[in-house]
Amino acid sequence: MAITKTDIVVWIISAVIAVGVGLSRYSKYKTRDKLVRDLVAMPPERREKVLNRLNPQLAMELRQTLMERFNIG
């Protein structure tokens, strides 16, 4: 069984897509981690004000992360 140019092209395209998806998820994780650290450094009143301005689902996830990692309610 021979490997054709088409096989090689398909594998290269698949690898490029996989790398793109991986970098996208890593970037999202790092951005969220930075936001959580910024929230921890804020005074409680300011933190609540910022969380109230965010998307409700995102705000809930961030609050859960704050409680789990830093015991901040």
C-alpha cells in the first residue's frame, strides 16, 4: 500500500487544525486564569461590580473558580 500525495496533504491539514484548536483552548485557559487572578486582587465591592457586568454564565464560572481556588465568596 502506497502513501499518496493526497494522504500527506490530508494529514498535514489535520495536524494544522489540531494545533490551532489546541492553541485556542490554551489561550482561553490563560486568559481566564489571568482574569481570576485580577479578580482576587480587587476589593470585594469592585469584584462584584465587575462580575455583575459579565455574561451570567461566565460570571457563575468565575465565582465557582474563586470559591474553589481562593475560598472567596
